[in-house]
Amino acid sequence: MMSAELPPATLRLSIDRAALAANWRALDRLSGQARAGAAVKANAYGLGVAVVAPVLREAGCQDFFVAHWQEVPALLAHVQANQIAVLHGPLTAADATYAKAAGVRPVINSLHQARLWGEAGGGVCDLMIDTGINRIGLSMTELTDPLIGQLQIDVLHSHLASADEDSALNAAQQSRWNAARGIVQHNRASLANSAGIALGSDYHGDLTRPGLALYGGVPCAALATEIRQVATPEAALLQTREIAAGESVGYNATFVADRPMRIGVVSLGYADGYLRVWSGKGMLRSIGRPVPVLGRVSMDMTVVDLTAAPDLLEGDWLQVDYSLPEASAATGLSQYELLTLLGSRFAR
């Protein structure tokens, strides 16, 4: 039997590596005396850790953060083990054993996790303190527990709940984090995410943890002029056809042509993260020419208007308008969702 070579995908995610590196350098500069790390959890926010990690490493990044233990092997292919911290920490003894064997740092989030780490033999770890977001992390009252005193802490973390807003909670969390720095022995301290960097030097500590802004997201106005778009989805044209005035397009006939039209079908749908919120409002482009979405986005296909690009043929490629701030405003989806929803059928 002949072995068949898999043909190229009809979806691709174009990654501007220069923009990615420039975004990290900008966030590192804005971090002042602190160094910028990088959150590369969720497969680098959906862009692909195999693409993103080498670019960030070469730009100068030395600290990388994932959420799950299952994300570690892919990242280890590109950065050193001691540069990786796992934010969810060891839930089981097996997690702690794996961290020891792999040489990565667990982020301890509870007394239970501190006990597991000690029973596994201990070693360098990070510690997360909850200062007001009420997710994972030690409470301020637990910081003097003997289990915490036995930890060898590299980075003392907390996480801001409202860094992208002018909120009194920011200052309250910063004050508690500062107090914790005086209680717990540690090498470095980290509080600011992407938006937190823009709050100023009081929030920077020794290490910042940008995520969204690395990948082209703009979480606050102060970063708008600093951040470049990184990811652009592209889809191949599967078919073109002519329709007459009065004919409808797609499920439930939500678009009806008011004139004869040439339309196309692209290999893109809500199964790929291009959700139905784009129905009738999304925009694709061909060499800058607008190619609007017609009717309802379906699972694997979206219909577009080829009026402005009459030369397009089956197999040609279209770029999807996907500037994250603008896409968020148009759809009501968060910039985080817009990135991480992009599915595995995109070649990266």
C-alpha cells in the first residue's frame, strides 16, 4: 500500500515573529528594573508554543509560565527546565515527583501543596499568595505556617484581579503583596500581568508576567501604542458561485441578495474558533480588498462576498481581520477568548 502524504491545511495562522519579539522587548522595557517573563500557557495562548517559545527565548526572555503539568514537555523542547514554572502547582504526589524529575519549578498554592513538595524532597519552588482575587494561592494568614518557612522560594507571586481597570483593588492587592514580601523569604517577587505593567513601578517587583500583550492583545489604553498585532488567521477559498437577486445564503437564510452576486465559501467556521458572533459582521481581505462575511457562520464554512475581489479562484487565500482590540469590540468576546479559541485545524 502506498503511504499518502497529508496535503497542506486549508487554514493557517500567520505569526509575525518580529512583532512578537518587539512586544516582549517593549513589555520588558516598560517593566523598568524588573525583568519580563512570559505566560505561554494554553499553547502560548493558542499561537503554538513551538513557534512562540524560541522567539521569546531569542528576544531575551528567561522565565516561562504554564498552567498544567501536561504543558511542560512541549516547552522543555525549547527552554531550560529551571526557566519553567507551573502555575497550578502539585495537586498530587505524582505531580511533585514529576517536577523533581523534570527540574521545573512548581508554584505552591496551598499548605497541602507545600506538604506534598516537602514530602517529595523539596527544592526550589515558587509561591502564590492570594491578595484579593480569591482564586488559588495562600491566604495572608497562612504565610507564617511552618510548612511555608521550610520552602526554598525563588519567586513570590500574586495576581491582580482588576489591573485593566482603575480600581481601588489594585492598590489594596499591591499593599498586601508588599506586606507578604516582608514575611516570606524569597529571591524574587512578581505581581504584574500585561496590564499590571502599565500600573507603574510599585507593581513591578523583580519579575513581570505578561501574557495577552505579548500576542497582540491590548488590555489597557496605556499599552495601545506599544503593542503590535502578532496573529492573523487565513483561510482558503473552497468554492465560488453566482447567485441571483432574491437568493439566500447559509443557515436560516439570514442573508438575502438584493442583486446578482459572486460569492465564495472559505474553509473556516465556529469549530475553528471563528464563532457565530461573526455572522454578518466579519471581514476577510484579499490584498487589502474587503471580503465581507455573508449570512451565518457554520461549523466548517463561512460564506463571503467577492464583489470587491472578482478575480479570486478556488484555492486562493484570504486574510481574516483579527486585530484583537477591534475584534473584541465588534464581538463582545474578550481578547483572551479570541486568541485561545483558534482551533487545532490552523497550521501554525
